[in-house]
Amino acid sequence: MDDHTQLELEAAAFRRLRKHLMEDRTDVQNIDMMNLTGFCRNCLSRWYQEAAAEKGIDITKDAARESFYGMTMADWKANYQTDASGDQQQAFQKSFEENVGKK
């Protein structure tokens, strides 16, 4: 497979992941994603923003997040986010430190 085709396929898979998280599985909470996988929608939006910055493109944190929520984060929270349990919050602290805290 040539590099261009591989890039197109990777981009298509990424777009499908984004759609899956924005539209198909709005029930999946960021805290659960972070606790299980070490990343969440916010991580994806941060990586997107960092990739843009590497190309000299300025994207705000809010604009990057809208790319993965399909709406403002405030709207997402109001429509889909549920309260996290104490166990979820405790697991999140550990996961955040392991995955985000060490850069």
C-alpha cells in the first residue's frame, strides 16, 4: 500500500472514531473512557489542537473540543454528561496522572 492510500485510510478511520463518539455513543462518558483507555474526547481534541499548532494553525481549545463533541462542551455536558461516582473519580485521578500528567 502506498503512503497516500495509507494516510487516507487512517484519516477515514479517525473520522469514523470521531463520529462514533459524537453521534453513535453519546452514552459513553469521558471519565469511563479515560479510566479504561487512558484517553477521552478532551484528549483527542488536545491532540488535534497540538497537531494544528505544529502546522502553524491556531485553533482554540473550545474550537478543538467542538470538533469532538459536535457542539460546545457546555451543551455536551448539559445533554449527555452524568455525575461520576466516587470510585470513577478516584480511578480518574490515577489515570489522568499516568496518561496526561506525565508529558
